[in-house]
Amino acid sequence: MGGCLPLLLQFPILIAMFRFFPASIELRQQPFLWASDLSSYDAILEWNTNIPIISSLYGNHVSLFALLMAISMFVQQKMTSSQNPSNSMPGMKIMMWMMPILMLLWFNKYSSGLSYYYLLANLFSILQTWIIQRFVVKEDKLLAQMEANKNKPKKKSKWMQRLEEASKRQQEELRKQQKRK
């Protein structure tokens, strides 16, 4: 539920945003930074040649907001994966490369306002992760605490203590019965 529920709550908002940005009259012909129209893609490089696979998947232009969004997505995933180095899931390394590429291919044709929104969301997540890593979680102290806890004897619960005592009594009774025979 921790992975799916937040996505299900966000999904109607995301669908509304995908419909709002291209259709919004307020964003039409509104310039922002290098984008001349926030309801359309922001092409910083265009070509007229039809390249068979690239033109059908990517288009005949490069959208700078989509490119920056993909780069920020890669940086964000790199920062969060450095927190949890796991060799048990090798597919995650592939996803770390493929997701930004797929998002770049997908968002290159969408409105620059939507790409800008995702760019800001990624930059906010990067800043939040950096602050947490830098100021909140002290890895050296955390690792030292984990090592100290590893060396401490584990405290047994009352249930486990009673179970062990019952097992010892049962073994003693078995030994007494074997001695009698």
C-alpha cells in the first residue's frame, strides 16, 4: 500500500495536468524563459529531415525543458539509489537509465509547461534529498550505532524466555526418564 496508494491518489491529478497544459487558453502564446508558448513544446533545435525511427518516436525537435527534466530525473534517481546500495536488484540500474530516456522520448512532444512542472518537482526532490543526506541523517553516526547494536547481546522477549525454559525442563525430564531405564 505504501507504493501504490500514493500513486493512485496522484493519478487523477496527473491525468488532469496532461489535459490542462496543452488545452489551457491562458498558457497559449505565453512566453517563459526560452519557451515562446507554454502550451506547446519548446524547441531549441529543429530539423526538417525525416529520420525513420527517431522522427516517429522523438520528433523533429529537441525540447529543452524535457531534456532538463530527464537529466534532473536521472540525478534524483542516482541520489536516492546511493542511499540504498542494493546488489539484490540488478534491474534497478537498468531502470535508472531507462526511465529518464523514456520520459525524454515521451515528454519531448508534450507542452513545455508540463515538462517545466516535472523539472521543478525533480529539482525540489533533489534539494530535499540533499538536505536530508547532509543535515538530518549522519551516516557515520548511524553506521557506528548499527555496529554497536550488532555487538550487543540481543534481548529475548518474555515469550522466548518462557519457551526456552519449558524446552530445558522437557529435556531434563527426558534425561531423568532415560536414567531410570
